[in-house]
Amino acid sequence: MGAPAAIDFTSGVPRPGDLTVSWIHGSESAKHNTDPDIQVHAYNEHTFVLRQNMAVNYEAPFMFLLFGNARAVLIDTGATAAAEFFPLRRIVDGLVKAWLAAHPREGYGLLVLHTHPHGDHIAGDAQFAGRPDTLVVDAEQGGAWEFFGFTDDDGPPARIDLGGRELQCWPSPGHHSAAVTFYDRYTGFLLTGDTVYPGRLYIQDWAAFVRTIDTLVRFCAENPVSHVLGCHIEMAGKPGVDYPVYTTYQPDEAPLQLSVDDLVELRRAIDVVDGRPGRHVFPRFVLCLDGD
């Protein structure tokens, strides 16, 4: 096989894609669920968004699979360990196989990273154990920070090269001390995990959360961001209304994608809340602070 044709991931970016998708959102009765275990949506031919079925786990997290010239990255591995109920490895292997059929090359790798180490974002890690040319990075702070080369939560972003497609990554504590944000210049995606999404933002460390949001707002002012994408949808289509915890049927979900303006609105909401414990409702999200 000759040298593979290099895909240009740097010019004309952010490269547009399609997020006009009806996400699987659960069933009135789990017994009669007909949704796939994992929904796969192609944003473009090199970028895929996956969602777990609510009948399998009510968290229904989103995961992201991005292809570069040398390797792909899977960001988060969902909420269920058992492959028989949550066949993440099979789905990812199928997507990689199809991508390589269209873009042949040898020795193609897979990198598995995480937004943070809560169980609904790492449960599928073991499915990738022993997979050839695959590196699964520990989501806990020690392992993740060592991989990224972070020394504190205020340093420069790490850069992860997928082969001409580069991700910027930086610590984003607040929801969790080990949280990481990812930026993909090719799509303009800002991947924020559980730090920012249309739902209940559970804040463990208020001061760290404020610093993180300030960092994200500054970053968006200086870089082209097409969509702010977290890992859940908990808000309904009506502003200020969220589905209750453990809901497995959300027929009127808000869109997954938030905008830079929504992030700026979150910063304004921070000033309104000012660290007061409780549940603070805003149109696109709910800030939840413990009283401890």
C-alpha cells in the first residue's frame, strides 16, 4: 500500500456539518423500547456523535468520535459496562472499519479520552482492553494529567495530534476536579462534558467553576467556536423546564448544542447566583450548588 492521501483538517475551518438530528429520547415504556442501544449521527464524514439509549441507562450520555489521519479519538465511553446491553466497542469498530475503507491506511490507532471520571462517562472503558493500536487513558486526575502534561489548572492547553487534526485540551474543574474541556478547530466543537450542557450543572467547587467558565468565555472570544457540546440533555423544549432525575422518556428535549451566547449567559447567571447554595433556574440550564 502506498502512502495514504492526507486529509486536510486545517484549511477552511471550522468545517460545517449537520446537527439537525432527532436524538433518541427514550420510550414511554422501556418494555416497548425500539431505539438502538447507541444512536450514531455523522456530523460530517470525519466526525460522529453517539448517544446511549435511555432504556439502557437514564443518563443517556453523548460520546464523540473524531478521525484524524493517524488515529481517531473517542471521548467518553458511556454509562454501561456490559457490551451485550451497550455494544460501544462493536459500534466504534464498525465506524473505524467504514472510515478506513473510504480512507485506507495501515496501523491506524484509537485513543480513548474522557471529559471526567464519573461512572456514566467511563463505564465502557473495559470493552477496549486488548484492542490493537489502542490507548485508553485513565480518567482520574493523576492518569489524565500525566497524559496531557498538566501541572495545574491554569496552564496552557495541551495539544493532541490525531494526524493533521489537533485537539486543544485543558483542565476545567468545578463539576469535578479532573474535568477536561476539548476544542476541535476542524469542526469548531467545544466539548465541555458535564461542565456546560442543557441541563442541571452540578457544581462541586464554586470558585473553580467560575474560573473554568471565565476561561471558556475568553477562549470563545479568541477562537471560532461553532457549537458548545456537553454530554447530556436534561432541559425540555420550554425554557427553564428540566426533566426530573431518572427520567427515561424525554419527548420534548432541548437541542444538545449550545452557543457561545449561551456560555456568556451562563457567566451572567454566575453573577446572579453568586455562590448561594440551592437550585437556580435559567432558560437553558439549572445551576445546582450544595450547601456544604
